[in-house]
Amino acid sequence: MVEAILAALHLNDFDPYIEDENIIIQICFEGKTLKAYFKNDVNYYTIPKIYYVDKEIIRLSGLSYYADKAICLFLNDVIPNPNFQEGIYVAVAEKLRDIIIGKINPIHSTIDEIYTFWNSKKSYGIFLEDYFNSQDFVDIHNNILVKSDKNSMCKYISLGELNDISFYSGSNNERICKIVEDVCGIPINEVIKGKTHLAFTFQYNENNIFIGFECGEINFDAYINKRESDFVINYKPDKFIRLQYYEVSQESVQNRASDGYESDKNSNITVIGAGALGSNLCRVLLEYGFLNLTIIDKEKLQPENVLRHFCDFSDINIQKAEATSKKLQKKYPFSNIEYYNNDVLYLNKLSEIFKKSDLIIITVGQRNIEKFICDNLYNSFPEKKAIITFVEPYMISGHGIFCEKVNPFETSMFDQNLDFTESVLDNSIDYQKKDFGCSGKYVQYGNFDMNSYLYKLVVDVDDFINSKFESCHVSYIGNLEKAHTKRLKLNYKYYDPKLSGTIKRIII
């Protein structure tokens, strides 16, 4: 591969050769021979980085470069065609040569690109990723999300709102120093002591903007007795920190993470029960675009819960509602999530929660609790919408009982013993599992089938909130062939395995 690249570069007058395992190219311009190089980890699947040997290349081309001497030659959205093979390396070298000789104009520097990007929109903030660190720590500076390492060699400073950004091009180092010293209240050399980079966030024309500089060395002239406070930081605007930056407005994040569903993002949804079904339902609701949630659950997460729960082993012995809420807010920072670690039977604020909710979803899986919630809800707020959702063993079926202006326990959906009358399994409670050393039982089902059910359910949740159908019971039929392999007895209505994967609706 290297030999083929050398041959192709030679045919295009770059006089290539190998030095220190790197591919050196030579560009002749105005009687000078300028050198750049490709590193020897060659492949045809990414745009190869090209590095300068002679800094004269930077001066003549007007291009920017990174701290590792990689030349900023292409924008990030350039994708190579691997079928061009060594032609990719020729194309990179030719573009550099064409810029140096003035045949084509250089691309904007990343600094210009950042400014153009943010000046074109009213943004809520940006996301910064420090190229020199790979730690997953997130800080927030004035609504700007900064991914950094606690031990990062980069100093992040918020400058607030600025009217004059003449320093932005990096041409006024003293002004940069003065602004930073005013914000921090200490001399500039103390601000960046032990740091290799300095990054600013500031607001200009209602835009939140970021710019980063390499601190460089402290320069002082031949007068050895110069006072330390007179040291000037040698900011190099063409040696910026390589960062990824994104708009993190609620709209842009949600648009990227959805298929364009038109859900009512202002709806307030209360989920009662944050077990496996409830916690994952909260996740799916947020994925869909419902960002205002209230979560209620009295129990703590236990080891046996983890494999099906949204939370993980780091959350053991933490209240399920709290753990679910905090984990979701890390992933969806624009969500508005409240949680209550209370028994819903004794929650003083229950009426207040019901009043502000557009929809109440009940996932507790206990008929007596479900009835208590529905009785309280429809006695006090008869116009409210509610959904009871639960699954049958082995995910033979998932059920959603969608109610508006009707208490489901006053319908034929439940008998006098509170037994559900529309189950797919014949007496599904017989197939629940008993925990060793525990008086409780649990319903056995897998994550994959549960999540498949929840993704179907949330579409109906959206339609129900937007009044696209009336009160009804919806059965999301699973794989009925499991009934034969698990020796489960089906309700006579579901003997036909062709019903697997179908959705059955019954108007209440």
C-alpha cells in the first residue's frame, strides 16, 4: 500500500520518499522546496491527515493547524471514497499544493467556521469536546455544555456577554489577557498556571460562542529584570484546540434523536411505578419527545431488578424513582423530571400531581394499587386521561387500558375479584414466579420483548394524548408459539398462532 502511494505521488511531481516511517512530499514554490508528510499508518477509508515539516507552508497557504502539526485542510464533513485508493493521498497533496500556489482559496479556519456557524442562529449553547482528553466528565458554563476531564490541562472560562469581540481573531493578545484577568481577578499567568490551553465561552448578539487557544510559552524580552506581572502569554490563534462543537438547543437535540414524530412536548406525564416496565417506559417517552415527567415509586433498586431495569448496579439500594430520574436527566439535560420516593397510597401531594398532569400512566402491576389510583383520580379529576399498562408472563402479551372520563375498574375489564378479564393466557397469575425466601412473585419476561412492546405503546400514548382515539383496551399480542414451548394455557380467543404480533383493540 505504501509503495502504491509513493508511486502515485511521484507521478504527480511530489518527489516523495520515506523518512522515519513517514511519507514525505515536496512542493516547489517560488524557488523554495516545502515539505509536508503523511504518517505511515495508511488506509483508504479516512481522509489522511497531512502535517507540515516547514512552517512556511502555513504562512504561504493561510491554513490553520492543530497542536500536533496537522494541517486543517478539509472540513469535518468530507468523506473519502475507498475505491480511489492511493488517489486519496494524491488529492490531499494536490489540494495543499493548489492552496499554496494560489490556485484555490483556503478553507475558513476553524475559528472562522465556529463564528459563522454560531452567528447564523439563535442558539442555546454548544457542546465542547476536548481533543486532548477522553474523559467523560461534563461541566456546564452558562448553559454551555463542556465535555472535559477534571484533570484537564485546559482552563475553561465564561466571559459573559461581550459587545466588543475585537480580540476574537487573536490579533489583540493584550485585550484577551485583560478580559481574562478582569473575570478571574488574578494575573493571567496565575490563571493559566499548569494549563496548556485556554478556552472561552461568551455571549455575543444573543449567541453563545466558544473559542479556544493554545497558551504557548510565556515570552519576555532580553530584560531579565522584567517583572513577572509583565509577562505576556503568546496566544497563537492559528494553533487552536481541536474541538467538536454542537448546537444543544432542545429542538436540535430532539430532531436528531427522533424520526420527526409530532408529539406534544408540553404535555406533563406522570408515571406511577419505576420498576422494569416503568423505568424503561420513561426512557422511551423521552426518546419520543415527551420531556416533562413525574415519577413515583417507593421501592429501592435491588440486584435482582437490574438486568431488566433502566438503571444499573451502581444504583443498588437507591430509590427507583430517584435513580431513574437522575439517570434520565443526564442523558436528556433539557428534560423536566420530578420524582417522589413515596408510597402512592400515602403521598400527600397526589392530588396536586394529578391536577398538573395531562396523562397518568400506571405501571405498578398490582390491582389494588391500580384501583386506588383510579378511584382517587376519577373522583377528583373525572376529565383526566390515564393508562394502566402491564405485561403477561413470557411477554405473551402487553396491555394498555386507555381511559378518559371512565374508571376502568367500573367496566367489564375487571371482575369483582379485580381479575383482568381480557388476558391472553388463561389465568396468567398461575405462571408468575416466586422469589426464593420472599413472599412476593414476579412476572418473567425478557428485555427485548418488553422494549418492543413499549415502542408500540408510546405511539398509542401520543395518539391518546392528542385525542386520536377514545377509551379502549389495547392488547399487543406477543409470540403465541411460546405458549407451546413453555406449556402455557391460552385463553380460547388466542389459540390461533397467526395472531402473534397483532394488536387488538376493544372500546370501553
